[in-house]
Amino acid sequence: MKNVIEVKHLTKSYKAHKAVDDLSLEVHEGEILGLLGPNGSGKTTTMNCILSLLKFDNGKITVFGKEMTPSSYDAKAKIGVVFQEVAVFDELTVYGNIDYFCGLYIEDKETRAQYVADAIKLVGLEDCTKQYPKQLSGGLLRRLNIACGIAHKPKLIFLDEPTVAVDPQSRNNILDGIKKLRDDGATIVYTTHYMEEVEILCDRVIILDRGKIIASGTNDELKALAKIEEKVTVEIPELSPKQLSGFEKIKNVSEVEYDNGVLKVVYRRGKNNLGDMIEYLKENRINYDKIFAERPTLNDVFLELTGKELRD
């Protein structure tokens, strides 16, 4: 598989603090790579080094097969960047903003007009082209930010938390647009604090902590790292302390939590845990409303590996 990005032994320090510590990674052509980690893990520093926006202490970075430097203008013309902070011109309309940023790379007017139209359609801003940024909702403003970053049809796209604080409709629109970018041939590096987006979008995931890669692989490969096998959740209106302690003695149970009428039981291993739980409830005459089981999530893996919530 062809690599669009290769990072080898990257190190970047700020005085005594190593933001990135001997990091090596690859980004494959045509994939969406999820780059995850708690705040301060080194994600932004790594991306800025790849983009040659930061000088680094040691290592080598190649993009599109060539070493990346501040003067790698040919490579940079094929890269789109959408940072978390919205960066558009208040004095330009939606169309004017997208046309301006596209025009930094595309000189031909007819080609640029088509590219701008494609970007507007991709993010669903057809009804807003004459509006100004201050007239847009937060979700529409983020869509505009994305359109400005990808209008020149880059081959490599960096998306830094593009769905932060947006409404559900805008989020779905943005996620659908990102899938289409990948399907149209773009390679995407994606950072987010929303694990459900990672499961929906990403072909492969890298988890960083303290400047190092602590895990990488597909969603299924990462979930296989979890020490838990299954979680069973039961809605039980009333549960006595004695009944609660009984769940802790069930075979292969590693954790039991009961709060506000909801019982959560975590199993280390085993099969048919849900069926066994139903039998246990019947045998002990414990009345319950709803019961369901779920496999480990990426969030479970993340908490096990880092000991932190993703937003820490």
C-alpha cells in the first residue's frame, strides 16, 4: 500500500518537555486515519511538524514521497487543512470566502467556479452562498470552514475536530462529506474527541499519549486490546445491597455498578453472558425492565490505555 505520509523518529521538545518523543507513523493512500489522544498528547504538534509549520529536533518527514520542508510548495498545493478554529473573512460572503481560498491554488476561472460549486454542494451550503459568516449558525460556519479548506480538491486533508459544538444535522452533513472526500480519492488525517465518529469514519486509528504511540490498528484490532469482554446493562427499579453484592460473585464478573435504577455489569470473558444474566435475575426473583449487552467500545480501549477521558 502506497504511503502518502511517512514520519520516522520524530522528536519535538519545548525546553525540558518532549511534546513528541521518537514517533514514527505512516498514512496510507486513500484512508481516513484517526489520530486520537488526550489534550497534550502531541497530536497538534505532530500535525504541525508534518505540515512543516514547526521546526523539529530530530526525525524525517516525507509527504507524497518527498521530504517535507517549509519550501515544499508543490506538496503544500495538494494539501488541505481545516483547523479547529474557524478562519474565514467576515467581509466576504460564503461564496466569496470559498472562491478566495480556492483561488490561492486554482487560477483558471472556469475550473475554480466548478470547484467552488462542488465544495458548496459537498457541505450543503447551496442556500447560503450570499450570506456572510456572521449570519450563519455555528454548524453552518463550520461547514464553510471545511469548504474553504478543501475547495481546491487536495489529495491530502487534515481535519482537526471539524464537528466541535455543531448541531446533529450539521454533524451528519459533515461526516457524509468526509466519507465522500475519501471515496473520491483523498487521504484524510482526522482528529476528534467523539469516539462514535472514529467508529463511523476511520479505516485505521493511532492513539497518542505523552508524545508516543501507545496503540494503532483498525477499530476491531483496538477493541481486541480491551480487557473486558462484554458489558450488560439492566434497568432495575429497586435493588437491595444484598442483591447487589450477589452480582459481584457471578463468574467472570469484574465490575458492578448500580446508580439511579441502572445496573452495569462488566465481564472479563465468557460467552452467553446476557442469557446467563437473565437466568440469574429469574432465579433470584429480581424484577427488571430493560436489559441489553454491548461489546467493548473504542472509548473503553482509550480509558484502559491512557487512564483518561479523551478530553483530559
